[in-house]
Amino acid sequence: MYARIATFEGATDIKGAISGIEQGGPPEGLKAIEAYFLADAGAGKSIFVTFFETEEDMKAGDTMLNEMSPGDAGVGNRASVDLMEVLAHMTV
């Protein structure tokens, strides 16, 4: 499994952004298997973690998501993007 981790800073309306993301759903053609949206509204920081089954799907998803702009979605400006292999998953 692979993960794309995008960090955003300067968020003004994280809850509104989440609502918009949930209503719009994933972009057509994105081969993600799961996603998590983490936020610290007080600090105006959010992290969007998208999981993919294969490295190829992750790289294609990264290209697709990099072409998107959060704009006025309230999520802030993209500060960084990391692509990583998931080495372990634990449910506690």
C-alpha cells in the first residue's frame, strides 16, 4: 500500500472545506482506496492522506491531485506533498 500526504497551511474554513470535499467526492479516475483528512483548525493546518493499492496508482493520483487547486475552499495553501510506502498498518 502507498500513501500521498499533502499538508496545507493558512486554512480559514476547514469544516467548510471538508463538507465540500465530502459532497464532491473524489475526482473521477482517482484510484484511491481510502483517504483521511486531519486538521488543527486553531493552527490553520490540515493534512490530507490518500491511500493507494499500488505505487503506479499513487503516482497517477499525485499527478491528478497536483493539478487541482484548493482555491477558496478554506483548506489553505498546499505546503508540501510526500509520497510514501506504507510499511505497517495496525488497528488498536
